[in-house]
Amino acid sequence: MSAAEKMSRRDEMETLLPFYLNGSLEGSELEAVEEWLASDPAALAALGEAEAEFSGTSAANEAIRPPADALSRFAKALEAEAGPVRKPAGSSFLAQAWARFMAVPVGVAWAAAAVLLALVMVQSLVQPGGKGKDFEIAGTEDDLAKMPFALVKFKPDAKMSDISAFLGGNGLKIIGGPTADGVFRLGVPAANAADYAKQLGLIAAQPFSETVMEGRKPADGG
Amino acid sequence: MTAATETDRALVDRVAKGDRAAVRLLFMRHHARVYRFVARQTGSEMMADDIANEVFLELWRQAPGFEGRSEVSTWLLGIARFKALSLLRKKKEDWIDDEAAAAVPDGADTPEVVTMKEDKAAALRRLIDALPEEHRTVIDLAYYQGQSVTEIGEVLDIPVATVKTRMFYARKKLGEALKAAGYDRGWP
């Protein structure tokens, strides 16, 4: 093999090394590089140099930091492009909660994820059609529009089994939420203000309740 | 084909059906790389921000026509490349040159002297950044974006042979620049 041919082969191998390192080389080119690495003492040094380029290029790219609010700005641009989200017919409560989760700002999304996980556990306890073993999770939109409700935040360490048992035992329903802060809207089947106040007191007294706020009271609730 | 790639394609299928959560997931997965690719292409993070956003809106618009002939990442980089070139042609604004100029060390030291003061890794990184755009781009696409020769050809819309030629000259120039800076690596 002449010196010119040797250099030509070296040039070819040097050209292929970046693709050998990124794992995209295949077939005869991969075999050629592997054979060169195994047979030429200069090849391993060349591989080391290419690895240094690999590190340098990665470092140069990683030093560029995309803006932290890129996703939330993109979400707004997408809404402007695609229009308001249509509520899918018959979409599940969980799907709606997921859609709400995906719409929250990036900064709070992960905090909300923990609450969403809890919601998944609640959802897993109910049967298709909205009826659970122990409690009803939601009614028709008309029912929900009229229903008295309270705003409730559960403690982070609350057990879902405790919550579900309590909700089911008292005819309570989760009818909305969670918000970005983890607040659920809890339907309260109270016929009057006194009953509503009593039930809110009962919810607040539970060890898993962190915050309970009044929402819509019954018609005579003043 | 990796599982991750299949998932990308499945997400594009969902986007094609109007699933906004899917396009957000793809955004989270690929945005940083697209952003960095454009920033390196244009030298402007402001342009990278605008273009990266546009790339994912384009994904939303074009998803129904995506035939899966290339990887999703390659497709996105191709869109980014096209948009970056279009914008650069359209704008030709001075601030791009200003940003590039700001990145160059002042005239007190020649590039060789600056390089001598650095360690080899820092010198290498600076010399990669100083490569002509067409050479730096193939370096970025191979080393950082993990693209194959064929995929780089798709992103840049050039023949495979041209990809190899550019890679050869990119690495040759790097070797020569390093040698001039006192780091002879034995090739070229």
C-alpha cells in the first residue's frame, strides 16, 4: 500500500470516526473502522482525539440554556394556532384532569403531578360510568352545576383508602380539580345551610384534610 | 429502530389527530436540542427561541402529512434548518454580526496566543465554535445530535458524499488549528 493510499485510508477513517462514536455507523463502514482500530497503532490515539471533540461539542451545546418558560409560551402559541380546546364527548374525569395538568405553567406542573397521581388512585377505585364501589365521582353536568360544593385540599401524606372510605360513606363526590395548588372541588349533598355547615365541619375534622373552604352553599344557605 | 423512536412516531400520530398533550410531550423531549441547533446555526438565542417555537407549531400543522420516512428528530431538525436559513436570508440584520463579534476575544492576543493560554479541552471547544458554519454544523449534528451520515444529509438537504466531505474538512481544519496552537494530534 502506497503512502498516498495509506493517507487516503486514514482520511476516510478519520471522517467516519464521529459516526462510529455516535453509534450510527453500520455495515461495511463499521467493519472498516473496527478493523482499523484493531490493526493500526495510530487509530486508538485518533479515537481519543475524536472523543475529545465529542466532549467539546457536547459541552458547547449544553452551555446554551433554553429559556425556562419556553413550554408555557409554546402552549399559548399553540392555543392561538389551534383555538380553544374542545371538551371531548364522554371524556373521563381523569382525562379532563390530565388536560388541566398539561395546561398549567411548567413551574407548578410537577407539584400538581403529585396530586394528579392521587387522583389516578381515586379514579382506579370507581367503575366505568362514574359509579364507584363506595362513592359517586361525578354526575351529569346539570347536576354538578347546581350542586353545593366545598374546596378541599388533602394532606400530602393522606391515604387514598381513608379518603375514599370517607367520601363514599358520606355521599360526597369529587366534582372538579385539582387546581395547580392541589385543591379539589368536593360536591356536598346538603339540603340546607345547616346541613352544609355540618358536613364541612365533618370534612375539616378528618385527619387527611389540610384545608377546607366554603364554596357554593345550598339555595337557602344565604 | 429504538423504543424511544417508536414512541416519537406514536406521538406524532396522536398530534395528527389533534392531541395537544402529545405535541407538548414532543416539545419537552426535543425542544432543547432544536433550540441549541438553531442557536449554533444563527449565533442568536433570540432567533433560536422564535424558530424553535415555530418548529413545534409546524409539527402541529404538518403531523397529518408525516410519513415516517425519517426519524422525528431528523424531521424536526430539518424544519429548524429551513426556518433558520429563511430567517437569516430575510433579516440580514447587523445584530447577528454584533453577537458574533462580541464572542471574539479582543485584539490584544492573536488567536494562537489565546489558544496557548487555554488547556487543550478549552482550546478545542473554542476552535470548534470558530469553524465555518457549514463545518461546525456537521460536527454538531454528528457529535451532539447523534445523527448518521444519511440523516445529516436529510437535515441539510445535501448528498451523503457532501456530508462526508464536510466532516473530513471540518476535522482536518480542527487538527490544523490545534497543531498551530501547539497540540499536534498526528493528523492531518
